[in-house]
Amino acid sequence: MYGKYERDYIARHERIRNKLMELAKKSEGACVPVAKIATALGMDQRTVRAHLSILEVDNAGVFVNPEKKEFCTKEGINLLAKRLGLKGIVDEQEEEAKD
């Protein structure tokens, strides 16, 4: 991928990431259905899943089911853990990440 194709790919990836973050902030659980992201961007779900897989590899979040129908950001996972009373575990992991 060079030139225009590389720029298009990067721009698409940034659009997907930004829309994920926007929708996650609006969501109570900060987990977002792939279909919702795809619809909001007017993209195919397979394309969105492929880009979210890259975000998963980069530890920006994870798919929450084997069918890869919902993606949860790190912030969303931390929020859910705190709601479940696992705040101490989350705090420990955050401290370890800083070291």
C-alpha cells in the first residue's frame, strides 16, 4: 500500500476508531455493536470488523463475543469492572501498566 491507497486506508481506520470512541462515550457500558458503527459510517460490517481487529491487536479494546458482533474499549471494560465491584483489580492493573 503506497500513496493514495495507503492514505485512504489510514483515513478509513481513523474514521472507524473515532466513531467507536464517540459511540462508546455515549453508551452506558462503553461496548458498541459492530453493526451500529458500520451503519453510522455507511460502511460494510466486514470492513469495520477488520479495522477493529487491528485495534484489538493494539490493545485498544476487545471483541466481547466469538462472532465479533460487539467491541468493547479499554475504558468500557474498566467501567464494567468497576460496576461489578472489581474496582480493586482494575486499580491494580492500572498501576502495573504505569510501571
